[in-house]
Amino acid sequence: MKKILYFALALLVASCSGKDNADYIPPYTEGGMDFSQGAKPIIDPGSDTPRDPAVVGENQIKIISFNIRTGGADSGTAHAWTERRSGTPQMLSVENPTIFGLQEAQLYQADFVKSSLEGYDYVGVSRDTGTAAGAGERMPIFWKTSLVQLEDWGTFWLSSTPEIPSVGWAEGSTYRRCATWARFRHIATGKRFFYINTHLDLVRDNRIYGMDLIVKKLKELNPSAYPSFLTGDMNESWPSAVFDPLNGVMDNLRETASETDHFGTFNGFKSASSIIDFIFVSGFKPVSYRTVNESWNGIKFISDHFPISGLVEFEE
């Protein structure tokens, strides 16, 4: 009875927090993890000794998806943005992505990441205002300017009115959800590719409809069917009907890469974890997938999600 009361209290506190994903509590067991979702224990190497940046081949693309945890949450705690932010530049410098997508990023967080990394730029707008300088979370896409060239980009909202900031289809929807898209040219090969970065809703019907819209937009905005990426915090574990629209369209890199893992991606700043962050690809040869769950700059949890990393190659 005591455990039930504690869990109910946690749900009540989370639902009143007003912080995106603070009111999302994925399945977990007290003092451990929910292994029914295929998650594995968190690696704690006990050291964050910097290593050389990852090597990315001329015909390869390294991609990262990272829910950075909105900077407005956790004020006055050890998990406040000001306490954990220094770990993110070190992680990105070592992982050395060609492109990466953030979720839950406030403007000052996105700007901090850009100013802390040499040679990257980004695009993205507030999900609440639809403007680059507007307040509110955004799903920015970053790219290394020496390796890829931005050709076009935009934003659509996961709703019945995708052209304007709006909430989803289901009754009781609270947050505006959007997806940032971009088309790039890979400088070394001259090949083009397409990228969508998103954060699906807490309401399951909105996740179902949202993924269906994403697949429709992928075909609409990428009529040449260039090789594509889809990244994001999907608030859903695999497999699930939410991902059915991707069947025959994109592959889950975690499942197709020959070098991979199944560590949890949501950590909640503790050992509990589940897999709700994903990298999907099409038109690429999968090489590797990795959950980036080490400590960085002395910080064990640089967010309540672990970044996830993928490496792919252009098909000949």
C-alpha cells in the first residue's frame, strides 16, 4: 500500500510541474529497471577521462539525438541546467557528430551548445511561437559546416494545422509539438540527405497521429527520396503501433546496425531507465549505434536522457 501511495504522489507532483516530460514516468521498478522493455543497466565507467574525437569516414555521417532537458526545470537542484551544462560540449566534442538534433532545448541552451562547439551551426524555432527568437522549447538541428551544407529547412506542428503552432489532435492535449526538418548536401560526396528531428507527445493518440503525419511529411518534403534520418524522444518503447507508419519506410538503427546496444535512454537522473529515444534511417548502410551513457566533465547525468549516437554510410 505504501508503494502505491508513493507512486500516486509522484504522478500528482509530476502532473502539476508544468515541465515537459517531468510528468512522463516510463515503466520502472523500484531500485532498478524495467527489463521487460529490453533495457539494460546503465554503464558507469567510474571515469570520464577525455578520449580522442570519434573518427568519421568521408562517406559516412555521424548523427546524435539528445533530449537535453529543458533549462527551466530542476532549479535549485544538482540537476539544474547551470550545474550540468558543462558536460554537453565535452560529450559532443568527443562524439564528433556530423549532424545532431536536440529536444526540449530553450533558445539559451541551443545558443550555449553552438557557442561551445567550433564549426557548428543550427536551425530551429520555438514550438510555442514559431519564431527563431521566441520563448519556449525547440527541436534544433545542428550540423558541422565543414562537412555538410544546409540547403533548405522548416518546421511543422504535429496537429491538424501543421503550418501553425498548435496542440495535437487528442482531447486534453497540453503541449505544442513540432518537427524540424532540413535538407543537406554532403560536401565530400556531393550527395544530398534529409533529416527530421522531433519530440512526440505524452498523449498516446497524439503520438500515433504524429508519427503518421511525420511519414506523410517525409514523402511530401523529400520528393526525391534522398537518404533520410528521423530522430527524437518518441515517449514510446519499441516495438509499438506508434511506429507502424515507418514500416517499409525507415529502419530503427538500433535494431539494424551490426554494432549496437540496448541500454536504456531515459534515466530520470537515477538508475531507472527505458528506451524511448530513437534514430531511424532510410537509404543508408547502417554501421553502428551507441547509447552515450558515460559521465562527462565529472557529471554523471548531463540530462534525464542519455544521448544516442549512430554511424551510417552512403550506399554506393
